[in-house]
Amino acid sequence: MRRIDVIVIGITVFAAGGVTYLFFQTVGFDEISAGIWSQFLLVVGLVGWTLTYLFRVSGKKMTYNQQVKDYEDAVLQKRLEAMSSEELGKLQQEIAEEQSTSEC
């Protein structure tokens, strides 16, 4: 995330709080109740966003994890392409032996 994105998100959240406060005042809440309810909604939004972040972290669905997986896949693919047909045959034989050993 770029620095400008963080600034825009901060300004948007700040503006959303103000708009929510004005909405509650327009609907008929007094100033204190409108402030309390607008703060409540902002806190609920913050807690919800934090929970989605924690779920992404626990499920390893973060950008960093995906980049690492893509890098590892690319390295393995490059190694496979660099192997001779004899080496590939030997590798396939080793894999078959491991699979037959694990099945027993």
C-alpha cells in the first residue's frame, strides 16, 4: 500500500464519521447521541476490519505469503527445466518409491 493510499483512507474514514454524525443529527438525534452513535459505528467498522485482517493472516491469504509461494513454484519449475532426462527419470523413480513406501 502506498503512502497516498493510507492518507486517502484516513481522510475517507474521517469524512465518513462526520457524515454519519450529520446524518444522525438530521434524523433527530441530539448532538451527544449523534456523536456517540457515529463513534459506535466507526468502532464497529474498525473491529470488523481488524477481524478480516486476522482471518487473512490465520488463513495465510496475505500478499506476502502468495509472493513466497509463487517464488518457490518458479524456482522449482526452473530447476525441473534445467534437469536432464536422466535426472528426471531418477527423480520420478525416487518419488514412486516414496509413494509406495508411504502406502504400506
